[in-house]
Amino acid sequence: VLRAGVRLRSIEMGLLAEVGRVEARVIRRPLLAVLSTGNELVRASDVPQPGQIRNSNGPLLMAAAHAAGAESRDLGIAVDDAGALHGAITRGLEDDVLLISGGVSAGVLDLVPGVLAELGVEQVFHKVDLKPGKPVWFGVRHRDSHRTLVFGLPGNPVSSLVCFEMFVRPALGKLAGRDDARLHELDAPLSAPFSQRSDRPTYHPARLTAAAGSLTVEPLRWQGSGDLRTLVAANALVYFPPGARQFEQGEMVRVLRLPE
């Protein structure tokens, strides 16, 4: 009565009960750890001092992972020090997935890739042709019979969320055995003209609206990868190819829905 890969909602639970199936073979939720890195970070409950900012990526990624069906735990904040990172990352490698926020770009204090290599995590790729999210890092650590997927996400919050939606969420769906573990993309017309100028493919925060029986998409006034406030109003990301071009009202564009 149910095929493999179906998520067990209340309806499926009722159907299993109806046919007398009081036990069923399931795939457990993926276990995921979140580590935020950076000397400048303080907890959200703290008052930042000069040169400090509150850690927004930790709570953002914890909530996104929970909504994606993972069991998540917070490893807190690690300063930009190889010893501190080594200890925190070692704890995170106990889980199925480790998300590390920050420390994966090309700066002097971007120490995460080196520490991961020391701990036996094999790099699969580092940096992608994407805006926002270019510095993203991905690798795998195999230890005995345990495998951990490691994602190094950019420190800017919008970049971090875009990379979560494009790389982490589909991976969590695969780990959970879901048959719909893919990006939820569609085509929609622009509700207004938009001028695009970028050297990379861009996923721009946007608002997808249903009106008169059809969908339209409006790119929002976005100030870059640190502008989390604009993202609050977004329910989608609209894709624009690299280059400089004027997109006209009504022109069809590719849209990635964000989860409600």
C-alpha cells in the first residue's frame, strides 16, 4: 500500500494501521552537526563589542536542517585557531553530516580546509561558479563503517542559505531515502523589468506570487550576501545567467522555490 521512499505523514500512519502493519522498516533521520567559525562571532544572546557580530548562521542552519528532516545539534562557535577547529570538527565528524559555517574562503584565517584534510576528510570540490556561495567546500570522511558528508559553507548568511538549499537539502533527502530529493524549480514570468550584471550565475532573492491563476516572480531589492533582512521577504530564488543583460517584464526565468 506504500512504496519505498514515501515520507510517513499522519495519513500514511493511518493507512499502515488500517492494514494492520504496526511495524514498518524505515530509514532514520540523518544526524547533522552545525559548527560556526570566526573570531568575530558571539552568541545571539550576547551584546557585540567593537569588531564583533552575532552568530546568525548557526541558528539559521540549525532551523533549516530541522525543517529538512534532520536531527541537528549545535557545536557552538570555534575561533580561527587550528587547535580549536580540530577539536570541534572531530566532534562533528561523529554525525552523518557536518555543516561548517565560515573559514573556507582564501583568507589567512580560513583554516577549515587544512584541518579537514588533517582529519582524513577527502575534498570532493572547493569553490563553484555561483553567486552567492562561491567559496563552498564539500568533502567526505570514511572511518570504519561510518561516512560523514562535510559541507563548508560561506560565512555570509545569504550565501550560506543558498548553498544549503542547493547542496545540503538534496543530500539530506537522499540520506533519508526520500524519492523527491531534488531542487524544486519551475519557470515563471518576471513581474517587472530587471537589470542583471554579474560574472557568475546568480540566484537572486525573489517573491513568487500567484495572481489571476498564474505565477509571477519579482526580484527583490537585495544588497548582497550579507543582506539577510531582504531574504525574510523572499520565498524563492530567481536564476540569472552570467553577464550584463536587461530582462523585460513578462520574460520567463528559472525559479527555485524556498521551503515555506
